[in-house]
Amino acid sequence: MDDLLADFLTETNESLADLDLALVKLEQTPDDSETLKLIFRLVHTIKGTCGFLGLSRLERVAHAGESVLVKIRDGALVVTPDIISTVLQGLDRIKAIVTGLATHDGVEPEGDDTALIAALEAAAEGRLSAPSPAAEATQAPAPEPSPEQAIAAAAPEEPAPAASEPAPAKEPAPVAEAPAIKPPPDAAAPEAPAVEAQIGPQTIRVGVEVLEDLMTLVSELVLTRNQLLQLSRSQEDSAFAVPLQRLSHITSDLQEGVMKTRMQPIGNAWNKLPRLVRDLAHEVDKKIELVMHGADTELDRQVLELIKDPLTHMVRNSADHGLESPAERRAAGKSETGRIMLNAYHEGGHIIIEVADDGKGLPIAAIRAKALSRGQASEAELAAMSDEQVARFIFRAGFSTARTVTAVSGRGVGMDVVKTNVERIGGTIDLKSTPGQGTTFFVKIPLTLAIVSALIVQAGGERFAIPQISVIELVRAAGSGSTSDRTESRIERINDTPVLRLRDQLLPLVSLSGLLRLKTSSTDTEAGQCIVVTQIGASLLGIIVDRVFDTEEIVVKPVAPILRHISMFSGNTILGDGSVIMILDPNGIARAQGIAGSDGHIAEGNTKDVVVAQSEQRTAMLLFRAGDRSPKAVPLSLVARLEDIERDRIEFSAGQSVMQYRGRLMPLVPMSGTLDLEKPRQAVLVFNDVDNANGRDRCMGLVVDEILDVVEEHLKVELSGDRPGLLGTAVVDGHATDVIDTAYWLTQATQDWFHTASKHGQRRILIVEDSDFFRNMLVPALSAEGYEVTAAENGVQAMRLRDSGAMFDAVVSDVEMPEMDGLELVRTLRSGGPWVGLPVIALSARAGDEEIATGREAGFTDYVGKFDRGALLASLHQCLDAALAVAA
Amino acid sequence: MDGMGSQMIETRASESRTGENRNATTGATERVFVTLTVADQLCGVPVETVRDVLGEQVITRIPLAPAEIAGSLNLRGRIVTAIDLRQRLGLPNAPEGTPRMSVVAEQGSELYALLVDQVSEVLSLPSDSFERNPPTLPPLWAAHAEGIYRLEDRLMVVLDVGKLLALAPEG
């Protein structure tokens, strides 16, 4: 039986019970208009609902009953015990049918209601047809406004036929039918007792407050249970142990049970959306398709209520701002119908709700401008921000970039309100926006607000709770003073920044006591510290604590308003021992560390996996020293691993220093020119070049003197071409720092790293790339290959070059750029002009199938991933050869 | 530890609900105050704002919180934010180890405990002994005091609990 029908049955049973009472009351006080109104409303609702559900038999009976009530309400019929009896019989029949529905799994039981309906109709018409004999004598009481007056008016003129006797009995025609009234009640009577018996237990409506109270009580019970457990732990072989264990189990079951009563499918929060989207589509003149997945994902009622409005708002936003008009979509090569997709699913005790549209993406440039004009960030700050970071400005208060305030959105309720609401329930919100392809919002909310499992830790003498949900693992770390040879699980420092090697990854660490500015006593040395590895968005962060206690179930209580600004805490709670404890918010900690879910901090194992590097993004730079005292830097994303190798591992082969590394030989290139073989250990930056297309997978080790630090900087390289191996100088961490040209060092290791052998007779290549960093990296790399390279910052500059008469053999262009992006550039080029036939290679951080298809459609000759130098060179090779062949 | 040194003040008693009394004999309006001392100064808070009076409590420190916030404590299962009245009024810290008492007040369904040196008696004071703040009162006091009551032997500063609890969120 579907939910709708179940709800209907529950509701109808309640209504029927009310109706019984009300009708009896009406019989006693026929002039009680309130009761009459109530009866009428109840019957009308039943009739309307069963019509909607397609329950025709029920509808007919209810309709017949309603017509009698209409007459009574309109004053056309006087309430008499017989009329009430007839209506009650109708109700009994309705009950019988409803019972049948419940037992027959939603199918109406067979039965003949004609007699009953006829009786009801007769009752309804009784008064109308009654006047016929008496009509001459008196004006029909029908038009009289109320039954009471009807009686009063009728009584003196006609000797009481209307008032004292039921109308149907007086009329010959109804009388003939009247006997027919009798059988139905007899028939229905035996069914009636069954009604209560069968329908009662299915569902009961319970007030929300009752459930809330129950939940609060259970939460307190859980806390008390925890308290008891803690007490019993300190007392060995207590007589309470066994009953306490039992109490504990029952409490858990009770908690689960109560929790279940509050679970509702998220579809309940969505059911208004199709209509909303339909209306919106109409209003803003767009074609919108709403797709919903995972509507049956269940979550706590309270959470559901709180998430409803934010979700509605996001869908509204997507429809209004996210999706383009059909014309725009056509122009962009998309289908006219925009799509909004809702997706809900469970993920580790949380529910993820995605609201995605396939529209134009967020207007990053507009957001930048708005953030600047609102003074929320300085120009310099903005320049240092990635598009992702810029996009998050829409979560700030009062931030709406919609040019016009439409009726649909932009009513002052912005994404900031959505964010606040989501965070209020312990959730997080993030977004991903791709120009031209749409925006996806990710809302992560807890299943329930009531009870969470938390890890209790200690730092600086204070205890804190970390929600278990964000804890990945616990690592016990040896101090840096430890002489242990195992580099695993030892806190190391790059400058003063602690890091931990954790299975081939460098895990950034943060000390909790440092973060919270707690006093650390001298005994709290690093020896024997614990690291709580937490997941924040896509990144991992290790939180150094002094001690880890137990996990405990806690009831999250919001912190006092005057403490809400401390983003490190998501709430507070009372522990089993009665003490108050603050609950840490790993997201807040990450924000304080400037990580905020971006993956720029952690060196990925493979440079090709790194999907960062968009223009103006802050680049994580690895600082090191080699040769002279001045610091050198290399983008961390280009470094596969950092190794600290013993002298003995260095071997020589054909005059080249090499080492065995992961089952093969890795050439070692000393940056300072010579290997200092006196040093017992060597710091090595490992570069990895994987090219699946060519089956290439090689690595190279750059030997440096000392690894200093990892810093995040907006990289602006002052190019200087005269020093081999150096791209130029940049200000990193406040110091002038040489940025090394990785391409140069790679070629030092293996001559054919870039197929350097072939020269290309000074082919001219135009690089269109807005990121200084990539431009500065590509220009020398391609120059080294023998190409004559010119660089332009964006499409507009490139067009200027074309219009000024410059000519090239090929164009390599970034896809995402301000002013005029790659797609627009290539479309313009292909539309005519001197460069119409040039090979144009797209260079993008994203190279998914869809992007490639879009790119090819726009006119790109080839599509290459931004970090894939090998592929770029191969592609250039191919394009230029093809161009030659055509020319020949 | 619940109830340790805790005594409920009958705020619901009909006369004191509004905190105002008609003195039957003089006809002057009276207000009822809970008196307390902080750094030897006698202060009073209107009795209707006081939910509870607590003795020494275990207080959990809250890192990164404003200096006025001493921490939070557990009052019969509710978390109460403790505000150090000495800090709030710019007074020197109490000597280490001095027992403190607190007066619990509710604001916007949140409970706050004002840490004071001593809570004394409940006084009913006639309005004719009330005076506005003297203009020379230090700014921190002036900002949080409603006025002064002249008692026989000393002066009592009437503290405005609402203003005391209105800590700037960015504190």
C-alpha cells in the first residue's frame, strides 16, 4: 500500500470518529452552525481525497452524504433524527469501505451501495420535493436562511408537517424507497466493529512535541547511561555490572527506536519542488527538467525541516541564475532544456545532498568584482585566490551577483542564509562550478542532530571532543628527537611546520594546543604524542594532541551566542562525568589553517593527478637550498615525493649517479653540479613523469642540500633567461627566491625526456595562457624544444596579434581565461581570418571526455592536460606534421 | 556536584515576580535585589533576573574566548556560560584559589553565570533611595550600572544584567 493511501486511511479514520461525535451532537443541537461546518468540512475532505485517489465507490457514498449535508447547511433541510440516521448509515458504509481498503491492500471492497445512495439522495431531496403537495399552502421553507427559522416559519402556517415529521416519510415517493434504507445498516453493522480493530494499530499520529520530548529524554538517558558505565568501570566485579550492561543495551535500542520514529524520507522535503520548478520555468521563460535521485534517503525529521528551505532556495537559484535561456543554451551547443539534479545519498553517517545544474556556471569575474566593490577582499587578496575560493564568496552575507533582482531569487535571501542554515545543523556546504557546464552545490548534513559519537582528546591540559565522523585514523607519533630509524610515524619539521610521513604521503600537521593557544607544559614533549588524522573535504589534516581517551556518545549542544564567532568549535556537551567539554569543528580548524577543502597542500603522488593550477591560484611551493645560500623554490605539485636517502644507496652507472628506486634506476641530478659524497644523507626531490599514452613512466631525483619549507604563494615569476635551470626569481615567503625550471633539470637527467633531439626549423608557436606561472613554465620548455614561442595573456591579446598581422604555425591555448576564453578564441579563429586553418591545441587542467568533446566542437585541433608536457609536445609534433602534409 | 552550594531563589513568588512592591505603610515603590560583592564593592541585581545562585563550580575553560568568559559549567544538565564579573568590569583578578560564587541569569533562552566574590542577602529597597549613576563613574561601570542605591552604611551599584551579558560577539 502506498504512503499516500496509508495517510488517507489514517486521516479518514480520525475524521470518521470525529464525524460520529459531531453528527450526534448536531442531532441534539440542530442549530449549532459550528458543528455543522465541521461535519461538512470533514465529509467534503473525505470526498475530495477519495476522488483524488480514484476510490470511486467511496466517493459516491461520500458525495451522496455530502449532498444531504449541503442541504442542511443551506437551510434547505431540517435536521431530524431520521436524516441523521441516514447520514450515519452513510458513514458506517464509508467506514466499512475504508476497512476494506486497509485489509485489501488499497483495493475497494466489492459492494452495492445503490440503496444507501438512493436513501441519501432521498434524504437530500426530501425537503425539496416535499413542498409539492404543500407548496400551494406555503412558500417552501427551502429559501429560509436557517433550519431554526424554517421551523418557526413553517409551524404556524402549516400544521407541523415540516417540523415534527421527517420529510421523506411524508412523501409518497421517498416512502417507497424508505424501506430500502433499512437493510444497509444491518448489512454494515457487523462490519463496523471490525473497523476499530483493524485500522487502529497501523499508524498513530503523534504530536511532534511528544517525539521531541522523547528524543530529549532519550538523549539524557544515554548520557546518564554513559555516566553509569564510567562509574562501573572504576569498580571491578561490581554487582551492578550485569544489569548495567543490560540497561546499556536497552538504552541503545531505545535510542535507535526513538530515532527511527523521527526518520523521514528526504523526498518529503522535495515534493514541492517539481511544482516550484515548473512555475519557475514558466516565470523566467526557460525549459527546465528536474531530476531527483535518492528521494527515499531517510533523515531525521528535525534535520529535514531545517534543510527544506535551503534546498528550495538552491533549486530556485539554479533555475533562476544557474540555467541559461533556451537561446543561450542553443548558442552554447547544449540542449534547450536545462537540467536541475537533486541527489541524496548516505555517506559515512552523513547525508550528502547535491543540487546540480548544467547551466553556465558561476560568473567568477563578476564575483571578483563584487567582492572588491563590497570591500570583502582587497585586489591583492583576490588576485591570490583561486576561482574556487572566489566562488565561495557567494556564501558571504548580502552577496548576490544577479544583475537584476527578479521575483524568483535575489530577495535578500542569499546563499549566506543557506550556508548559515546548513551550518546550524552541523552541516557543511561547498560548491563546484565549471564555466559553461554548471554548478553543483554539495550539502553535507548529519543524519541526526541529537547524538553523535566523538573522540575525546586532551591538549594543553584541557579535554576536547572531535566528532568521530571526521576522524580517519589515529597515529601514534614518536618525537623528532627519537633516534628510531623508522621514518614512518615520526613528526618531522620543514622549518617549523610539522609534517608526518604517512604511507607515501606528507600529512600536514597542526598542534591543537598551539591552535587553541593553550599553554603547553614542558613535559608535553613531542614524544608520545597522538595524531588524529581528520578528513576535511578532499584533504587530510593531522591534529596533534597530547592524549586520546575514549570515544563517547555526546549530545551536541550549541555554544552560547557570544562564543559562536570561535570557528574552532561546533558546539559543546556534557560528558559522562558531568564536565562540560568543547566540541572541535575540523572544518573550522581547516579554515583557520587556510586549507578549506582545497587540495593544494598535499603533494600528490603523481603530478598528472593534480588538478589545481588555475590562474591566480596560490601555488604551494617547496622551498629548498642547493648550491648557494639563497632559497630555491619549485611548485610542490610538480614534486612527486621528497626522499631522504642514505649515501650508500647512491650508485653510478655510465658516469651518472643513480639510485634504485621502487624497483628501477632513477637518475640523480645534483642541483649544485656535484654530489657531496661526504654527506651521510641526501635530500632528493623526486619528479615523476608518467605518460600512459606512450607507456612512459620515469622518475628523476634532484639532489638538493636542504629542504626548507612548504609555503603557499601567489607566484609571480620575474623571468630571467640567462641562467640555465632557473625560470627566474619570485618573492616567496618574503624572500627573493629562485624558481627552478623543472624542464631543464628533467632534460639533464634523461636526454630524451622531451625528445629534444628533433629541432623544428624554428616553428612559431603562440601560447595563450593567463597564468603567469604556466606561461613562464611553457615558454622556456617549448623554446628548449626549438620552437619560437610568443606568449599572450588571453584571447583578446591573441586576437590583437592576429589583427596586427603576426603569423604562427600553431596556437596553444588555455581554455579558462578572463576576457576571452579559449573556446571563444578558437570559435573566433575558425570563423575566418588569416589564422583560420592553424592547429589550435587546448590546454586545460581538466581534460574529461565532455570537455574534449566541447573543445573539439568549438574547433580545437587537440586537447591536452595542462601538466602533460609530453603529450603537448607530441600533439604539437603531430599537428605541425599534419599541417606540413596538407601544405605539401 | 549538582546542587552543591546551589540554592534556588524563589523568583516565582508573587510579590517579587515584577521585582516591585508597594510598601503598604509608606506607599513607596520597592524593588528587590540579590546583593553581591565583587572586589569589595556591593552590587545588586534585580531578583527577577536571577535564576540560581551557585557556589564554587568546576568550570571548563574555553580557548580563544574573550577574556571576560571564564568558561562553561554544568548546571543540572544545562551548559551555562560563566562570565567573570571582575574581568567584565575591568577589575583585577581575584587572588588564585579564592572561592567564587555565581549568579545565574537567563538571556534569550541561554543561561549565564556571573562569577562574583560573594553573594549575600536579598534586599527590598525603596525607590526613594535610588539615584542615577554619578557622572564620574568609571566608563566600564557606567556602561553596566543602572544606578546607585543609598543603603544605610554603604552604597549598592545596581548592575544591568542585560548589558553585562551583551558581549560583543567579536570580543
